[in-house]
Amino acid sequence: MSYPNYSRPFSFLLTGIPGLEDVHFWIAFPFCAMYVVAVLGNIALLLVIRANPSLHLPMFYFLSMLAAIDLGLTTATIPKLLSIFWFHSHEIVFEGCVLQMFFIHTCSIVESGLLLTMAFDRYLAICKPLHYSAILTGPTIAKLGLAALVRGIAMITPVTCMVTNLSYCGHRVIHHSYCEHMSVVKLACGDTRPDSIYGITIATLVAGSDTTLIAVSYMLILREVIGASSREAWMKSFNTCGSHIGVILLFYIPRLFSFYTQRWGRRIPAHIHILMADLYVLVPPMLNPLIYGLKTKLLREQAPAVTTMPHWHPTNTSLSELHLTGIPGLQHLHHWISIPFCIMYLLTLAGNCTLLCVIKADPSLHLPMFLFLSMLAVIDLVMSTSITPKMLGIFWFHSTAISLDACLTQMYFVHAFSAVESGVLVAMAFDRYVAICNPLRYLSILTSPVVASIGLAALLRAVAFMSPLTFQIRRLPLCHPPVVDHSYCEHMAVLKLACGDTAFSNTYSLSISTYVCSFDPLFIALSYGLILRAVLSLSSPQARKKAFSTCGSHLCIMALFYIPGLLSMYMEKYHQELPPHIQVLLADVYLLIPPAFNPLIYGIRTKQILDGARRLISSTKARFFCMASDPFNHPNSSSSSFILVGIPSLEASPTCLGILFFSAYIIALVGNGVVLLVLGLDTTLRDPIHCFLGMLATIDVVMVTSIIPKLLSVFWLNSTEIGYTACFAQMFLVHSSTAVESGVLLAMALDRYVAICHPLRYQVILSHQTIAEIGLAIVVRALLLIAPLTGMVSNLPYCRSRVVAHSYCEHMAVAKLACTDPRPSGLYGVAGSSLIVGMDVAFIAVSYGMILKTALGKKSCWKALSTCGCHLCVMLLYYIPGIVSIYTQQFGSSVSLHTQVLLADLYLTLPTMLNPMVYSMRTRQIRQAVLKVLLPRKGRV
């Protein structure tokens, strides 16, 4: 569309992060993890505040508004950003771009206004406590929130109008990962000074006025607090403001940096600009709920009450744990039934993963049909993984117990992803209809954004359908016995345990199942009816055969999915006389056979996938033989092996160094082995602290074993060569185990805080299930942070020296050998290390600050401090050499190379060697248990 004085492009292209396109795939993982944390954290905050009447106070109403704005801010940017990074979906329509810009900048101004109102709230709470409730009434709070929203809309609407009225002269590429105002304005060919001046004025006015008023509020608070005579009143006042000040700093510092460097920071690289802008919309929404959850006492106390809220009933008690029977009536055959089930699960994993790899690796398969097929493969992986591991645990290890929350989560995943799969099958039928009936418009109709939107719509539909069902069951009281006659938490099987009225759940589930299983096949039948009409009108028999062939695999998959699904669903509801094992077997087969056979059907019947798989295998073979024959002839080929030098400048004394490290390794293995043995044999050592200590010992064994054997072979056998894959496997193990150890130390600080500050609730809070979940969260965090780093370094081309100037495959030592710029991976490494160390040390310091505050002045002060002493020693042993090693490696150019390498080696060796000694000497229970195991007679006397 054209106008007399300006032209408007149909769409723009977002580049992502300029200069880091090669690592977009890996950068997306931490971004996705932060987005998930932000969404879950803010939703949890909203649920906790809504569920607790004691939190219906002005402060928490403002906090709810902040959480809602954070959800809007992140959701306006991150889904599109991830689609750029993972699916190369760079295009965004002009209206979508302007809408995104409007939401981002409006949410930013509204958030600034909310932070100002929260400062005003703290001022009233501390300086005018008697008038607090009278001033901040419900209508006043609503007006303040509305004023912040109206101000944001009023300020950003002119910006949006000015951008839409600019003339764009053919430039479509926005060098950013989202539609930031100045990045879009730079594409205009007219006079953009009014836009720039207005943007700067608004930003300066908002940031300047809001921060000034916030500063005035806190100065008045400070004056009031200093005038208070009670030290306890000081501490309480500062504590109630601490979380707010943390949130303010998190919001304004990166925002101001991002805004002003975007306009005047010409010397700062573009990728730094963009990364700062991305982190500005990600980090505050992610950390805000964590900061408020940790620093606000009322939230800390009420959050567990929400997550463990009992379901009250006049006569029945609610169950916290259920037991799955497996296949009723066939328990004696469980071991044999598990074999085909395990084989089908392995086929599912191998087949669907292969399908995803082939589609990702072959550009010729980046078509709508194969994008839908990728979605189907991901759904099949999730659906089968949500039931099969637990089912095999029942069959092989008689692990029938499952917590109520885990049961409901499994139910939600199974039924939601069944609905998603049905939606994707409808989308694939539509794809075939467009491909056959409108072949010339196929790629223009099913563009990447349209495909992504269809996938998202299928997911949202399933979430909207299944969420009410899960919540309804969660609210029902469940009666004894807590036995689910099924091999997984199927909806109807769990519902049979309810003592209340289940009519709504029954009716709702039947309605949803009927809707999905009626409308989706109806639309599929309609698509294939139109396809059949179009095919029969073709004159060429060969064209007709090709058209039918291209639909054959899809029809097979639909039959595999809907027939057992419908049989399972309606037999479960109406055929009560059918033996239970037949119903359960049908339900299991419905969730196991389609995921196992879908990739086989597509692989056999779809020529493009067969050809793509052959090309992938051929290219892998060619690359392997090329690397094996001469890995360094080509400038872009990766090395097949590296050479480790050991400790540079100390090559003359390998025997002495080897003896020292060998001694440390033996001590570490023996010490940690004894700790694990004692913890396993002594049934009195089952407290949470001992579980965390077992995790620490295991991690220490993994960490030291990943480097010392190879280090000793370098020192004593001169075996300096290490394979390409082995080098990156060692790098992954070393860095992920250090990240896990940091998380375990944080968990141990939490354990000491709960043991000293909440001794009566210690075992209740830190149950075995909670400990397992904490351990799993620590491992997942490490994998999410380190997997992208390893991927970035392994994808670098190595054409320089093969010599790694280190004793093991340390990240930066290997990256320095690359022929391209290693700074992105270096920057990611420093950022990841700083994030882990900074957050963990900060939380540990907060834990010990609370312990100190609780312990001081009590008779048991010395005992409380003594029980924390060994933990503090272990932390100092770990963090001090770790921080020194990381930052001298990155920035200590004046520090000699052998000092850097020695520091890194000692950082991985000393803590693992001394940890068991510190704990065995300072912890009386472990000391006695060790003596009991080693000297049994003496222990009995």
C-alpha cells in the first residue's frame, strides 16, 4: 500500500544478535531457561498472593501488578526471539513489529511507574504506619495502577504513530532481536530527528522523574529509620525495603545502559548492545519473584502453604501419595511385558531423535510438511517419556509410589500432549491439502510464521482444555486406599479414588474428548475429501499415484493414533465388564505404538526423508574419513585430536608433580568413597544434610576422575594426545560438575538455615522428595548452562596449533586454538561463571546472615555456629581458588601461564581431597560412623 508522502514495508527481518549468528542455537537454551523461570516464578507469585488472604495488602497488590507486567514484557519478546534462534523465522510483519514495540516500551514505562508506587508504599508503611491502610485503600491502589498504565500508553502511542508514518526506502533488516524503537527508526529514509528527540525525552523524563521520586522516598525512609531508637526497628525497616531496592537496581541499571549506548555508544560492539537489551527484558522478570520470595517473610511463609494446601473434607482425608498397580491381574508377567515396552520406548527415542536430526541437518527438508513432522516427533518424545520410565520402574523395581503432585503432572502431560498431537495431525492434513490443491501458493500460504502460529495454537488449545480438568481433580478429596489401578495416572483411574462429586470432571472430560476426537477427524476427513476431488480430476495416472503416495504415510499415522485412542477412551468409560488388564493394555499401547511407529512410517514412505538420512550418513562418513586422514589441511576442518602440554614451564619435573597429584587423587577417592560407604551403611545418617553430603562426595569423585587419570598419563607416560570427542567430553564433565558442586553447596547452606532457624519443621520442609527435586534442579541448571558452552566451542573451526597450553581441556585454552573469533564463547563462559558464582555466593551469604541473626544471643549459639563451620570451610576451599582461577584465566594476562594452570588444577583437586576430611573431622556423627565401620569391635564397646 502506498501513500502520497510515505511508503510502508509489508514486513521486516530481525537478525537476532548480529555477529553471533553461528551460536544462536546455543544462546537460545539459557534464554529459554530464563523465560521459563520468569513465567513460572511470576505465575507462582500471583497464585500465592491470590490464595492467601493474609497477603491481600497494598504491597502485595503492587507486587501482583509487577508480576503481570513482567509476564507481558517477556512474552512480547522471547517467543519470537527463540523462533529466530531455533527456526530461523526472521520475518515479522510490519503491524506485528509495531505492536511488539508498543508492548515492550509500554510495559517498561508501566513497570517504572509501579516501582515508584512501591517506593511510595514503603514510605507510608514505615513513616506513616497508622495511616497506611487508610491512605492505600483498594480504590486508591487501583487508581495508582491505572495511572501507571495510562501514563505508559499515553507516552508510547505517539512513538508508535510516528514510526508508522515514517517512509521506509526498501530497507527491511532490523539489526536487533526484537523491534526496538531506534533500531526500526534507523531504517527510515526521511527526517528521523523528531522520533529520536521524542524517544530520548520520554526515556529521560520517565527514568529521571521516577528515580528522583524513588530516591526522595528512600531518603525520607532513611531519616525516619535513623531517628528510631530500637535496633530491631532499624533491621525490620531496612529488611522490608531490601527486596524493593534490589528490584529497582535490576530494572534501571541495564535499562539505562541499553538505552543510552544504543544512541551514543558507537564504540561498543553491536552484539553487546543487543545482548544487554535482551537481558534487560529477561533478567529482571526472572529475578524479581526470586528476590521477593527470598526477602519477603510473608511470601516465604505462605508459599509452602499454597504448594502443600490440603483438600479439606468433613469425613475424608486427602492423600499425598498414590500407588500405581501396573497392569492389574498381570503383575506376575510384569517382567516379561516390560521387554517389548522398553524396546518400543527405545525405538521411539531413536526414531524421533533421528528424524529431528535429519530434518535439522538437511536444508532441503526445511519445508512446512517437515516442520509439522518435527513437532510431531517432539510431542511423541514428550508423551512417551512422561509414562514409560515410571512404568518400567513399576515393572522392574516395584516402584509403585508416586506423589499426588507428580501424578497430576503426569496426567496433565499425557492428556495435553494427546490433544496437541491431534491438533498437529489436523495441521498436517491441511498441509497436504494446500500442497496438492494449491501447489503454486504452498510456500506463500504456509510461511514459517504461519507454521509456528499453527503449532502454538495447537499447544494453547490443549493447555486451555486440560488445565481445568487437572485443577478440578486437584480440588477433589481422595479417599483410601490410595491405589490407582493403572500403569500411569490416567484421568478416569485417578478420579475413581475421589470421595466427592465427580459429575463435573466426568462430563467435562467426556465433552473435551468427544470434541477433539470428533472435530479433528472431521476436519481431516474434509481435507482429504477435497484432496480426493482434486486428485481424481488429474489426467495423469502418475500424478494421481504421486498425490496418493504423499498422503499415505499421514493416513497411516492418523489410523495409528485415533483408532486405539478412541477404543481406549470409550472402553474406559462404558465397558465396565471388560477385564481391567485389557483396558490398561489398550491405554498403554495407545501411548506407545504411535510414537514408536511414526518415524518408521515417515522414514520408509517419505522419499525426501530417506534421501536426507542417506545424505546425512554420507556427509558424516566423509567428514570422519577426512578428519582421520588429514585433519589440518583444510582451514575450516575440525581437529581430530589435541595435544595437552601438562603444566607449561614445569615439564622438567613431571615425576614429582605426578606423585603429588596421584596422592591427592587417591586421598580424594578413598575419602569420598569412605563417606559414601558410611552414608550407605549407617541408617542413622539419613538426614537431609547427609543426603547433600552424599551428592557432594559423588560430584567430587566425578570431577577429580575427569581430569587426574589423563593428567597422570601426560606426566608419567608422555601420553599428551587426546581425541576431539574426548576433549569436549572432558570439558563438559569438568565445567558441569563444578556448576553442580556450587549448587550443592547452596543447597547445604539452605539445609543449615532450615535446621537452625526452623528446627521443628526441618524434616517436613526437606523431605526426601524435596531433596531429590533440589538435586535434579541443580543438575538441570548445570546442563542448561554448560551444554551451550560446549556446543559453541565444539562448533568452532580449528586450523591453528593443536597444542592446548593446559593440563586438561579447559574451555578458554581450547577456544584460543580456533581460527575464528573465540570471544563469544569466552563472553558466555565469563557470564555463566559469574552468574553461577555470584547468585550462589549471594544466596549462601543471605542464608548465613539469617543463621547469624537467629543464633546470636541464644544459649545454643556456639552449637549452631559449630554445625556450620565445616560447611563454611568447604565453601572457602571451593570458591576462593575457583574465582581466582576463572578470572586470572580470563583477565590475568600478567600472571604466568604455569601459575594459571596450577591454580586450575588445584581448584579441581584440593576441594575434592579435603572435603571428606573436613566433614569427617568436624562432624561428630560422621566421625563416629567412620570409626564404627572401620573398627566394629571398638564401636560396639
